[in-house]
Amino acid sequence: MTLRQAQGQVDYLIIGQGLSGTWLSWFLARENRSFLIIDKNEPITPSKVSSGVINPVTGRRMVKVWMAEQILSFAHEAYTEIGTFLGITAISQKNLIDFFPNPHQRQVFLERIEEGEEYLHSYPDQNQFYQFFNYELGCGEIRNCYIAHLENLLPAWRQELKKNRRLLEENFEFQNLVIKENSVEYNDIRAEKIIFCDGLSSFENSFFKQLPFAPNKGEALIVEVPGLPAQHIYKKGFTLVPFQEREKFWLGSNYQWNFPHANPTKEFYEQAERHLSGWLKLPFKILDHVSALRPATLERRPFVGLHPHQKNIGILNGMGTKGCSLAPYFANQLAQNLLYKKDIDPLAHINRFQKILSF
Ligand SMILES: Cc1cc2nc3c(=O)[nH]c(=O)nc-3n(C[C@H](O)[C@H](O)[C@H](O)COP(=O)(O)OP(=O)(O)OC[C@H]3O[C@@H](n4cnc5c(N)ncnc54)[C@H](O)[C@@H]3O)c2cc1C
């Protein structure tokens, strides 16, 4: 029997196994629903080049991220649970050491502590990192940060999907999709619903291309730094994030709204290398240079739910710069909505675009 025959009829056909497809399939699997994922296994995707950082504060003003309390604790629990199930480390807690890049940022950080921001703290031993870094303006600490180990999670979940014959590794061809009254058909697969978790590809999908996507390019260097402790995430303009693999760190990123292409650029490479040479006191080696387009949205909120005019078609997308924390939370909301008609947060539900989705 071929995989297609085994999966001929499923409840859900999911397109994409990035963070969004991984989490949606996880929550559907927990509810014993049948599904099939089609993912073309591209070597470079936002989920594969992400640093995995979950930070409770954001922006130059260091304000709490949207729905910090619910989303962060949900993410921690979900990654811990899937990690236990798969026998991998899917998440670890690491505080972020913020080396102030200029007097203004230092002042903002200290003011936010004064205002009582619970995640920001002054660092007791300002000299602790002198043997590793150059920093003239001191440092602060952001607590309750996490690293989602996507380099462990994505391949391990993929392996599990393959083992259970729930993954087709191929390109999904939109023109072969047929929408029926109460189902969808794709080649010889029939499903009750199709859910698009395909990142940038949804920008071109005729059901969702009207949504206000705003792709944002990010690049990063993968570096080896022998002797640098991996207990923290470090930041001074750029962020240095430890991988689980010894001595390996992720260095990035930039946020570009206008870009001629999605490939890594010489400008970023040189800028990041120069920055690290000035910041780090230890020798380092550049191992790789990666780049991808974040599936961001104009109003910085995800796109979640069934199409307001097509009840068999849904989307989980628009995770932007915060996919590691938003994807588990909203994948669960979507699964609960599909199965039990529970509410999706109105700020994330695609019903808010009911009008433009009717064209
Ligand atoms: C440099 C960089 C750093 C980042 N750092 C962080 C961070 O520290 N913390 C954080 O929270 N977020 C971070 N992000 C953002 C985060 O990576 C994204 O929000 C998230 O990965 C989006 O996941 P997704 O599953 O929605 O989309 P994607 O990762 O794009 O996944 C879509 C999947 O669908 C597949 N696909 C698409 N079209 C088809 C098709 N036609 N047929 C078959 N398969 C298809 C793709 O191959 C892919 O596997 C970063 C992003 C970048 C680029």
C-alpha cells in the first residue's frame, strides 16, 4: 500500500511543517484526529533559521510583548510536553544579558526597572563578563527568556510524522486543489478541511493573498566561539544565542522591510563580523550565513481561523518575528476552534478581514 492510499481520507490536510504546521498537527494528534501534512522540505525556511528566542519584552522601549503572561507560559508548557513525548530538549530557560549599546538604551532600561517592569533587572556583578566581552556602559538582565530548540524539534516531529505515515514530502500544487461542498480534494487525497501553514506561499494563494502580509527579511551568522559560556543569551545591538551543540552560537539579526531578494548579503556578513570582532574578546569562527523572510503582517498580529467565506479552508500564519511563542498558542486555539468551535482571539482571527476576503 502506498502512503497516498494509506492517507486517502483524512480529517485535515495541512500544508507546511514549519512552526505553525508542527504545532497545529501536534494539537490535532493529541485529540486523535487524522491529518496529513504536505511539506516540501526546503533547506532554508524561517523556522529553520530562527534563533528560537522567546523574550517577554520587545522594542526599544522594552515593553511587555502582546499577551505575555498567557502566551509565554503556554509556550513553555507546550514545548516541554512535546519535548518529553519526542525524547528531546525542545526548550530551555536562559536569561538574556543586555549590554547597553548606548547611553539612551541604558537609561530606558533603568527607567523601566524603576517603573516596576517585572522581567527587567539590574545585573548584580557588572564585571562578570569582562573576560568575554567589551562593554563600557554596563549591562542589565532580562529574566524569563527561553530558547526553543527548533534544530531538535522540527526534525524530531518530522520523523514522528513519517513513522506514522502522516507526511508527504513534496511540493503542494495549488492548481490541483478542488473545493467541494463539504470536503476538499487534492490529487487522490480527500480531507474535510485544508489548513494553510505554508508561510510565504500563502501570499500567493488566491484564498488568502488579500491579507495584509508584510514579509520581513532577517539574516544571521552561525559562529563557533570556544570558551564562551552557554548559560545566557547575550545582546548588544546583535543577539548571540547558544545552540545546544557546544561552542556554537547564532548571531543576528536585522529587520528589513525593503529588500531586492531573500538571499544572504555581503553587507550583513561584513557588518555582523565587524560587530562581533569589536564586542567579543574571544576568537571566533564563522560557520554559516543564513537568511529568510519572516511571514510578518502589517498590524503585527497573526492570521488564524477558517476563511469567512470558505468553511473548508483555514490558515495559521503571520507569525512574524515571534513565531516561537505565538505558533503553539494560536495552533491550540485553532485546533480547539476546529474541533469544539471554541473562540479564537478576535485580534488574531481572520474574520477581522471578512470584507477584503470576499474579493
Ligand atoms: C533570521 C530569523 C530569525 C528569527 N528569530 C526568531 C526568534 O528568535 N524568535 C521567534 O519567535 N521567531 C523568530 N523568527 C520568526 C519565526 O522563524 C517565524 O515566525 C516562524 O518560523 C514562522 O513559521 P511558519 O511555520 O508560520 O512558516 P515557515 O517557517 O515559513 O514554514 C512554512 C513551511 O511550509 C512549507 N511550504 C511552503 N509552501 C509549500 C508548498 N507549496 N508545498 C509544500 N510545502 C510548502 C515550507 O517549506 C515550510 O516548511 C525568526 C525569523 C528569521 C527569518
